[in-house]
Amino acid sequence: MAFEGLAERLQGTLKKIRGKGKVSEQDVKEMMREVRLALLEADVNFKVVKKFVADVKERAVGQEVMDSLTPGQQVIKVVNEELTKLMGGEQSKIATANKPPTVVMMVGLQGAGKTTTTGKLAHHLRKKHNRKPLMVAADIYRPAAIKQLETLGKQLDMPVFSLGDQVSPVEIAKQAIEKAKEEHHDYVLIDTAGRLHVDENLMSELDEIKEVTKPDEILLVIDAMTGQDAVNVAENFNERLGITGVVMTKLDGDTRGGAAISVKAVTGMPIKFAGMGEKTDALEPFHPERMASRILGMGDVLSLIEKAQTNVDEAKAKELERKMRNNDLTFDDFLDQLAQVKEMGPLDELLQMMPGAGKMKGLKNIQVDDKQIVHIEAIVKSMTKAEREEPALLNASRRRRIAKGSGRSIQEVNRLIKQFDEMKKMMKQMTGMTKGKKKGGFKMPFM
């Protein structure tokens, strides 16, 4: 996950000051030296670091902090607020034109993930905002670009406008907008050409497309893995083209995160979306305040709730709650819960969104192996319907048959059945403890 090194350093630094009843100017000075080093190591722009440290220091040694009952916590609050401000302050949403269609130019260097991001954005607009986007294949120079966008269109069951690679990108964009008006599409996403570096030919072509289409958004797609180079690219594109926002790809990868922190301060343009994986639904609106909270180890409860609301079937959750109260949980229910949790994303990422996760002993080193879930599913699916509904039937010979059918060891089968029994007992105890109290409706999986 991005920011891992930075998060570790900042959390360690802030821990020293957190519980202090009294904070001196020297304490703040020492802390800010550590914060400065942590940000520079994360490849945050030097000028951005200098200003950030000065702003935090000025507020942290101010009267409101020094005279408060919990100055240590107040300093952390200041760092959180300034980090949020640095990344844009608040979420910047995608534009919507007064008269459809809304035209979005997707621009950036080759290899940043522009074509894939165009598909992800189309999926996001349809799924989250109930929009009807039209994707436009205007990259005629990279042989696979048109084919790639058309393949994405088939996967998503979404239209792609293409005139092949012999028509100029400007003409393709022009005709695409006419087509969108005829067919009542409310968004037009133009996948433009990229280069290995910024050059005059690329910029001239993008200028012409901009002139013809009058876009409502010009989104620059940049690769977070390229660090400060990404910020330099953003500066170049912004000076020449006037971008309206940034999509930061590969923020789920092993990146130091400096580009994400620097880009708003350097260009003045907000990060609007973050690419968090390979799948077509792995594009998330960028929330500066939530990202700051995650970096400082405060969790990201709102994103966790949103993931749950999107992926968890509420009717099934209520039925599960009823079964838990009556101790009627079956292996079929267990499979349902596994499927819903998998939809929410990698388990280690979900754990990191929990407040205080960074302070939980050993949690940082937890490696959640997705294969383990596949193995569990194989064991459960090797049971008969009667066995899944009535686990008490699972005697030694049945367990041997299940182990053989799933390709797993008898020990793994026994362990899963034991864990399932323990989970049922624990849930029975929990529901017994809450007896007579008002029962909640919606529940998170496994909670």
C-alpha cells in the first residue's frame, strides 16, 4: 500500500508527543525535524515540505495548543489538518455539464494507465452515478490502444466510439460528441494519445482536441510509482493544457506516496480519483481528509462503510443476524459471507482502514493470503447440501471424503470445522450478552 513507510515514520514520531500533558517548543521542533525527514524520504517535493513544516510549527506552538488540556493530541490534530489541506482539503468531484454530454479529456504519458483508467471511470460513472458514458478511442498511434479500449467496452458492456487508426484524433473526438448527442450519452470520455515524454507534437494535438471539444474536464492520469517525475509531468501538462484534475494510478502499489502529497501544492490542481488495483471497479474518489487519517494511523471508517454498503446485501445481512441469534448458522451462510467480504477488496487493506490498526500488535505484519480463502471455499463446496446445513453430520469418513474432493489435507478440513464451531459458540455468547437490548439491523460481514 502507498504511504506505508511514511505512515510508519509519522506514526512513530507522533506517538512520542501524543500523551504529553505539556508540550514545549523544543518538543515541537524535534518532532518537526522527524516529520521533515519522513516527508523527504517519501519523495515529497522539497518546497512543499518546507512550507508544510513551517505551517505546522507555527500553529503547534500557538496559544490554542499550548494552553489546551491535551497539547500532545492538539499537535496531532494540527498535523492531520495541515496534511489534509496539503492534499486538497476536501474531495473534488468530477464536473457535470449544464447541457449534456459532459466532455472529459483523458491525458497523460504513455504507460501511466490512461486507457485502463478511461474504462474504470466509465464503470464508476455508471455504477455510482447512474450515468451513460461513451468511451472514445482517440489514441491512433499505439497499435493496441483502440483494441484495448474496445475489449474494455465489451467487458463492461459499454459503448466505444472508434473510427480506426487512419482518421485524425481531432476528427474522431468531434464525431464522437455528435454521436453522444444523438444517442443521449451524458458523458464522453476521450482516451487521447500519450508519449514517452512531453513533446510539442503531443501538446499541439491535445490543444486541437481541446479547441474542438471544449471539454468540461481535462484529467491528467499519472503513475504514483514515478514519484517526483509525476509532479513534473503534471506541471508541464498544466502549464500547456490547463488540466482540471489528476487521476493518480497505482496508489495501491509499493509507492512512497510523495507525488500524491505534492501534486496539489505544486500545480494547484486536485487529485480527483485514485487507482487502487487492476480490476475495473478499482477506482476510488480521492478524499484528502480520509487519506490523511490513514497516513496518521487514525483509520478510514467512512471508506470502510461505503465499501460495505456497496458490496454487502442488506437483506442477507439481516437474515444472517437472525440465524446468529438462533444459533442456526450454516456453512452456506459462511460461503455467502466470504463472497461478500471478497467483493469489498483485499482483507489486509480493509484491516488498515480500521482506526488504531497501526497500533495493533502484529497487524502490520499480517499477510492475508487470498489462496487461503480459495482453499476454504473448496472445502465447503466439497460438502453435500445436507452437510453444509447440518455440520453435526461431519464424521471421520465424511471428512476424509471432503479432504479428497477439495484437494486439501484432513488436518485443514478438521481445522475449518473446529473454527466454524468455535465461531458459532462465540456468536451465541455475544447474542446472549445482548439479550433484551435493542438489536441493530445492518451488520458488517463476520461482525
